[in-house]
Amino acid sequence: MHFELAPPIGVGPLRIGMSRQAANNALDSLREPTAISPSDQAGQHIFRPSGLMISIGCARDQLESVELGRPSEPSDVVFFRGIDVFGLPAREVATRMSDVTAIAADDEDPASFVAPDLLLSFWRPFNGNDEPDDEQGYYFNSVLLARPGYYDGPSHR
């Protein structure tokens, strides 16, 4: 399945600002009925058969963030404007993103990147740009799409 990140709207049926119940239903609709993961947590996250993790964050009864974790198999692909965010090396994703919007290494975690105008953040545990065999650092492990104001301080929670 293809998932298109569409900030600040959402991804797939998950729309930023929708009610918690609607978000729960949308998340549930992304499960593969014939291969439900025992790791799924209703209203929190699911794991698709590819290994793609989809997690939702709600506050004040509204969906405020969606996080996707890198799949282990290519049957699920996550795109942003044609950029395969998990299939391309992290350095290449950041370079291609810079053609679209401002993107910079996170001040607190320089292996990760933030595109503040789009409210997208890309995470990996360490910078492994020169080690393609070390997938944990060579590729991004997760991407978070958030609502406007999400990063404005602790009061948003």
C-alpha cells in the first residue's frame, strides 16, 4: 500500500484535527484483517504485515499527530511529494526535501531532521550516512506529521 504524507492535512484516512473516535476508526481501517499483529494497541498504533508501524497521538479529543515507522518489507511505501521517505538513504531524503522546503538537522538530535514549515520530522537513532549496511543509521526509522502548533511548547499536550 502507498501512503502519501500530506501536511498539515494528514496521511491516508488519518486527518489532523479529526475526533479521537474517528482517528481510532481510521487507524483500524489500515489494519490488514488477515494478518493482525499481536502488537497492535487499539487507539494507539498498528503494525501492518510489512512491519510498517502507524501510530496516532490525540489530545483534547482530537488527532494531533501521526507517526509512521519504517517497514521491513517493501509492500508498504511512504511518500512525500514523490520522495520515498524510508526507501531512500536519509541523506538523500533530506537533500530532496530541501528542494521543496526548509529542512535542518534537529538541534538536540543531529541524526534527525525537521521540516518546520511542514510540521514533519524524520528520525533515526544515529547518523550512518556512510554505512549502507547499517540500516538503523543509513535510513530514517520514522516520520512524524503533526498539527500546526505541535512544537510550540509543553502546553499543547
